[in-house]
Amino acid sequence: MIERAPVATGVPRHVAIIMDGNRRWARTHGYPALEGHRRGMEALERTIDAAQRTGITMLTVYAFSEENWSREGGEVFGLFGLAESFARDKAASLAARGVRVRMIGRRDRLPRGVVEAFRALEDRTVSCTAMTLTIAVDYGARTELRDACRALARDVADGRLAPDQIDEDAIAGKLWTAGMPDPDLVVRTGGELRLSNFLLYQCAYAELWSTLEPWPEFDAATLDRAVDAYATRERRFGR
Ligand code: FPP
């Protein structure tokens, strides 16, 4: 059992964001869905800056879920185009600001250009220590847990692990987020109140905060409101 001392609230160390409402924003303003995602990308860039200024050291964002494959092909590949441009065009400025970038999720179904661009970005920023930005692409928490179970089962079958040695740390160590601290705060935009298969294991004790604002409108002021709300919470981790 991992010991979790009640921590002083204040600025959360790790913030996870469910960036929702891009298409609704686009519809409201008479734009195609992809323009909503393009503005969403700008909001992400603003948020990385704002998070760094606030003292948040880990930011994890949900960019593409497994369920998003069911969207119209043009929207899906438009999104991947935005992701690839982000990885190529922002590499220098992210590295200069000390932002380490990691991608989590399945890579085997993504266009090769996206995988290569993110691998290059991960390599370029591997020694950055000011902040870690984790981008979840083709991510689903149940698939992540399924794969972790399979990896543990293989370790048991091969005699590297006894069944009784499977504890919280052993499971966490097989997740895509291995080595990262759990999120302290989950922010969701667009007004919905659910986790939508995002970091289900890691968010067991996370504080939740939601805003009606769609993701393309998210800015430093919204992040401040989320952090202020977090600072008023008393975290007891079930005690
Ligand atoms: C949810 O809004 C948002 C997405 C499915 C995509 C989020 C992606 C970005 C912000 C840009 C991509 C960023 C990177 C780095 C890969 P929605 O489309 O579900 O909106 P709706 O709820 O209004 O339908």
C-alpha cells in the first residue's frame, strides 16, 4: 500500500486536463469542427505557458481517445495533422523552456508521421526538467489497465513475480504513466462531469474541477480559477 500523507494544498504538482468542447465552440461560431481543434491547439499552447508560470510541474492532456476513431475521417486526420505540426513546430520553444514532452497511448494505429514527430520531440526534450507535458493520444484507461494486467501475468508466468507481490506499485509500474506522480487535479472543460476513460487508476484521489467554458476559450484566468478552487480543498485520501 502506497503511503499517502495528506499534502499541503496550494499549487497542484500534477494537473490533468480533459480538453472538451472544441466542436461545440466551432458550431457556435459557424466554423467547421477542425477550426475548433485548431483553436484548441492554441489554447493548449497558452495553457502550457500559464501552467509553467503558475508553478505546475506536470501537465497531462487528453488529446485523442480510443473512442475518437469513430469520428469522420477528415476530422480524425485533421487532428493528427495538428498534432504532428505541434510536435515539429514547437520542439525548439518547448526545449528552450525546459518542457519535457511524453506521449502516452497506443502508437501502433497512429500515422507514422505523428509517431516519428513525437518520438523526435521526446528525444529532444528528454533532459528537460522544468515541466513535464504528457499528451495522451489514442489513449484509453481500460486498455492501459488490460495491458498492465497482461504484463504482470507474463511476469508471474515467467517466474519473475509472485502473485502476492502484485500491489499498487507493481500495477502503477506497468502503466503508460509509470514513474509519474498521480494527478492532483483533473480539469474538464465543456461542462461535462465524467472522466471518459482517462487515467482511471491514477485519478483515484484526484480533485475534480469542471467549467462550462469550451476548451478553445481556456486561458490563464481559467487555470487560475481551477487552481484557486483546488487550494480550498482538504485532501484526506479517504481517511
Ligand atoms: C474534445 O472536443 C477535443 C478533442 C477530441 C481533441 C482535442 C485536441 C486538441 C485540443 C488539439 C490536439 C492536440 C495535440 C497536441 C494532439 P470535442 O471535439 O469532443 O468537442 P465536443 O464535445 O464539442 O464535440
